[in-house]
Amino acid sequence: MNRKKIVIINLILSLLAINSYAQFKLDTALTLSTENIIKITFNNSDRIKSAYFNLESAKYNFKLFENEYTQFNPLIVDSKVNSNSDKQYSGDFSTGMRKEFFDGTSIEASVGNSADWGNNVDARNVSFFETEISFPLFTSARKLSRLIKRTFEENELYTKNLDYVDAVKENVHDALEQYYDLVPRIKTHEMLKHYRDELKNLLANNPIQNGGQIEGEIATLNSKITGWEIILFSKKLSMQRYMNVNNINMSNLLVINVDFKQDNYYGKYYIEQPTDSIFNKALNNDSEFKVLGIIKKNAEEKKRLAQKGKWDIFATTGGRYNYYEMRGGERQNNFLMANAGLNIKRYDNKMLKNTIAKAQSDISAIEYTIEDRKKLIKSNIEKLKDGLTKKKEQLINTLTSLNSWSNIYQSKKELYLSGDESVDNFIQSFRSLLSTEETHYNLENNYLDLIRDFDYITGSYFEYIELKN
């Protein structure tokens, strides 16, 4: 291969490597709804990918541990030669395989050849096929000891599994936080620009007195607009980082209209669904709860084995079949040999008692942890449900107030333009309207934040994505 081709291939590989770590480029026509944000974040977040590959590493590490105790040796070659002072020799050569299982059961099979030769020895050459099976009877302390060792390896695997799920939930939560903050703040920003433009038009089209006070209001609005632009840009960058995308167009964000007059208003499920139903959904999607259940099951198995593990009793059986035996050209009749036996060990009772006591302590600790986890989840659901219900009431009341102030403002503006209302009263009504509308969007932001936290606790993200664990 010439140097030019090598350079081209290296360039292509470099571009592929760069592209694999590049930020995802959003389709400019894609609407960024809650569902799409969850999917894009899950598929592209570097933190989620890192947690996933840490989980994969832990899986392979666990497989390596299990392989150590369940090895398959496909080729075992054994040979030896013996001699004595009379120069008589004997030799054995065999080749075979061995498979061991986690509970201690093992299977061996081999084929070989045994030969005698030398001074005053008739040449003898025997070919054979040999097998041996060893397996535990009743229960096995060996299985218990291996299960205890496996627990330490499993804990690492469970931890990485939880880390992966947490990385998914936290990054999706963070991305949605920016989205739920951006939507009402964009509304606030657009509202401020609308009222600023209205005041500008009012000054430009109506030769009214005392315009300086209105110009002051315009300056105040300009300052607020600039402040919100800083906030929106910061939130936009944060959302891009959590989603790992190159750019987010604000116009692509799906506008959330919190309208309680609609039959299926935003957040209805969490407000109107019974607490127990939401709680059960949260438990079904709670990975930590599932892992605790697995750990408890393993602890119960260790306790059961320890209670029966005083003896380590293995039975062995096997045999050897000689293909033939040649002595002076005559075949002999000892073709088949069989064997059987028992391997018995009695374990220290103190060790088993301590194992049982530790397993019971583990079970109790997990049971209390599970109960505490349930209470925490239920308490958080109750708090969020109460908060969301009250935010709904606040939004309804604020919207009523907003409609009232809007009517007052329109009335004051008409009177002011006709010269029948002072500029001070007009501006006061304008400020009250502005303040009420700002409060309304701020409450809407709080309302969406509570939904964001509800989604996190209930694991509703997993309705749109499928974990790879």
C-alpha cells in the first residue's frame, strides 16, 4: 500500500473518530416536545453513554468472576514417564476436557494411552477413554462460600446499574428543567417586548403630555428585556449541553399552554390520579427499589444455604474403558473399570452461625431500607401533589386577576388618551397589569417545575425510552 493511500485511510478514520464524539445536529424542523427531548437526551448525552459503558465494564467483570468458577477447559494434555533402577519404564499420555459449574459440580473426560517397556518387560500398550463426574449431595458449603464471594462482585454490578439509571434520570431531568424554565420565560420575554412596543406606539401616534414618564417605563422594560435575554441564552446553552446537541432554535420549543379549561390539561394526571396509583407507578419504575429486592433475595439464599451447609458432601463416579490390551499379540479381558466415592467435609459450626447471623442482618437492613424508600417516595408524591394542586389554584386566581387588570388597563389607557385620566393613574394600572402577568408566568414556571419533579420520581421517562441494561 503506497503512502498516499495510507494518508487517505488515516484521514477517514480520524473523521469517523471525531464524528463519533461530535454533538448531535438537530433537525431544524423538529419540534422539541417533552417526548423528543427525553429521547434525544437519552441517545446523545455523553454522561449517559459514559455510565452505560461503565455498566458494560462491570458486566464483563462479573462474567470474568463467574468464569473463574465455571471454567471450561477444552484441552488438557497430561504426560508422564516413570523409570526404576532396572531400566523398566512406564508412560502415560492423555488429552481431554473439564467443565466446572458454580455449585461445584464438575465433569471430566479424556482419551489416552498407557505403555510399559524396557528390560525384562513385555511391551504393553493400552489405549483408554476415561470419565469422572463430581457433584454435591443435598447442599454444599462450597456453593455457600462461592455465593458469598459472588455477592461482592454483584454489588459492583448493581452499583453501576444504579449509576446508569441515575445518569439517565438526572440528565433527562436537567434537560427538561431547562425546557420547563425556558417556555414560560420566553412568554415573559415576549410579553415585555409586546408592552414596550405598545408604549412606543402610544408615544409615536398620540401627541400627549407628560410623555417623559412613559419613556421611563420603556427604559425600564428595555432593561428587563435585556436581563431576560441573558437568562434565556444561559438556559439555552445549558439545555444544549444536557442534550448534547449543537444548537437549539427557540422557535422549535413546543409551547406549553396550561389551560385548566381543557379536558386533558397539562399535569392533570398528577393532580387527579389517586396518590396510591401514582405511588405504584413510581415503585414499578424505581430501579433502586428493584435492586434492593434482588439483594434481599440473595441474602435469603445465603441464609438458607448456611442453615443447611454444615456438611460438604460430594459424590464422585466415573470409569475407564480400555480399547484393548496387547500381550504377546493376545487381547486381554479387563476392558472396563468403574469407580465411585464420597468426599465428605464437616465445617466449623461457628462459621456457619456467623454466616447466618450476617445474612439475617443483611435481610433486616434491606427490609428497613425498602420500607424507608417506600415512605420517602410516598411522602414526596404527597408533597408534590399538594404543591401542584395549590399551584393550580394560584394560577386560576392569578389569571382572574390578570383579566381584571387587563380590563382596567384598557379603560385607563382610553381615558388617558382622551385626556380624562392622569398619566400617574395610567402608569399605575400598566405596572399592575405587567406585575400580574409576570407573576402568572412565574407561577406557570413553578407549576411545570413540580411536574418535572413528578416525572423524575415516577420514572415516566421510561415510557419513551428503553434502557440498555
